[in-house]
Amino acid sequence: MDGATRTRAQGLALALLSSVCFGASGPFGKALIEAGLGPLQAVWLRIAVAALVLAPLPFVLRGRAAVRGLRPHLPALALYGLTGVAGCQAFYFVAASRLPVGVAILLEFSGPVIVLAWLRLVRRAPVHRTAAAGVAIAMAGLALVVQVWTGLSLDPVGLAAGLGAAACQASYFLIVDRLAGQVDPVAIASAGSVVAAVALTALAAPWTLPWQVLPAEVPVGGHAAPGWVLVAVIGLVSTVLAYLTGVAGLQRLSAQVGGAICYTEAVAAALIAWAALGERLTAAQLTGGVIVLAGAYIAQRATVAHPEVLHAAAPADRPPDAAQGNGSGGGTGGGTGPRHRTAALPR
């Protein structure tokens, strides 16, 4: 096996591990919610645990260089933390608490569709024909997932939360794309987790948290585990490990491959929810889920193959090296720049 093949194999393994780790957050978070935590309390615990680990990481890996030059980007980093981290995870956990986890994550993964709609309708940026086709396909799939012929019989608050998660995921893509090549990805993840943890503190009211859930046995997949173990899983495995392996894996893969693997998170979440919570989707919803993922992937691939779709929305004063994606994507460095990888990065 030559060096390039070995690198791709490592990237594939790391990216798949990242998707599975991210996919576990919904089912295990839902188990905590069913045990007595509120959805916002569960997501606050997840993000707070991750922030404790991620906050010092840029200094450990990069030293003072990690925060040098961050001041001009503080508003974007704050918005990223509020929407791309806090909003996305909070809406997703609310949706997962009221809908099957598979439906919740499929709604969230319509984020790339919202990105393209925003660029075309608000920014008046050109959208490639293939991307438009992907949007149409994804929308048809969503109609099957939410079963529109039944008059949207799924929980309306859950549906609204799922779409809110999609809008925040779209914000994530757009903001990270804007920061690509200008801010270290590890610093972005660290700042986002800290901002999100602080922002959710007032909403989650952790001082009212039923702490007795943490030492109690929480049912999961016919077994039981202490609540604190599940908190550690969603905080350390489904957030910290997921982000770090995702960044490392995507550096070793082409953007198209990375984008495709990103969507396996939805499959992993549905399978883990089936194994751990006994949740099943109807045949129509499963078919719709496949169509949603196919459409979102087609749309995402079009933005990678035709980067002018996102470039048209970029600020005119972006430095030339940032627009071309030069510089490290984070982690151990090298490879193509982050500009062509941000649309594939997990939340």
C-alpha cells in the first residue's frame, strides 16, 4: 500500500469514526431527556463538557499563535457559537425529544438546502444547475420524511425545532466558510463551544438541573448505564472526539469523498436510535431519508465542484490566500485548504 493510499484509508476511517460519534449524540441525549433532563439541560451538559476540553486545546496545540489575530473575527465567532453550535444542538435535541431521532436528524441535514436558498434568494448569487437539482430532490425526500399527505401528523414543535436546527446548520456552513483560511479550525471549535456553553446557561438553568439523574441508572438499548456515563459519551465522544477525528479525516480526503461521508451521520443516528431506543421509521420515511441524503449530497457536491457558488457570497475584502483556501485545515496540517472542505465538516 503506497503512501497516498494509506493516507486516504486513514482519512476514510477517521471520517467514518467522526460520523458515528456525532450520530450517537441524539440517541444517548434522548435517553437522558427521557430520564428527567430537559432538552436544553442535556445539550448544555454536552457543550459544557466539550468546552472544558476544547477551550485550552488551541493553546496546547498552537500556543499564543492560536489566538493571534482573532479580534477582527470575534463577531463572526460569537455568531458561530450562538447559531452553529448552541442553536443547532439545542434545536436538534428539542426535535429529537419530540420526534424519532432519525426524523430529527434528517430535518437538520436539510441545512445545505437552506444554504443554497439563502445564496440564491438573499445574496442573489449564482447557483449551479446541479445544486438546484439537489435542492429539489432533497425537498421531495423531506415531504416523505414528514409525511405531508397526513397533514404533518408529526409533533409540530418537533418539526419546527428540526427546521430550526437546519437553519442553524446552514449558518454554521456559511460562517465557517467565511472564516476559512483566516482562523485556525481548532480555535473556531474552541471559541464556538465556549460561546455556546455561556449562551445556553441562562436558558438551561443548570442550577435547577435534576442532578440525581447523573448517578441514576438510565435505560439504553435493553441495558442501563449511569447518567454521567451518557453525559461523558455525548460530551467527549460525540463532540470532542467527533470534531477532532472529523478535522483529521477530512484533511486526508478529497472534498467530494468527505462530503459523502458526512451524510453517514444521519444513517448512524437512525441505526443507533433503533438499537438503543427501539425507534423505527416507516418504509416511506426510510425512502424519504435516502432521497434527502442524496439530494443534500448532490447540492453539497455542486458547491465543491463550483466554488464560485460560495465565493459569490464572500466579503469583497477577503484576503486572496483565504479565498483560495491556502493554509492548514487544522489538526496536523497540510493538504488542500479549508475553503474546499468546510461544507463537509460536521457540526
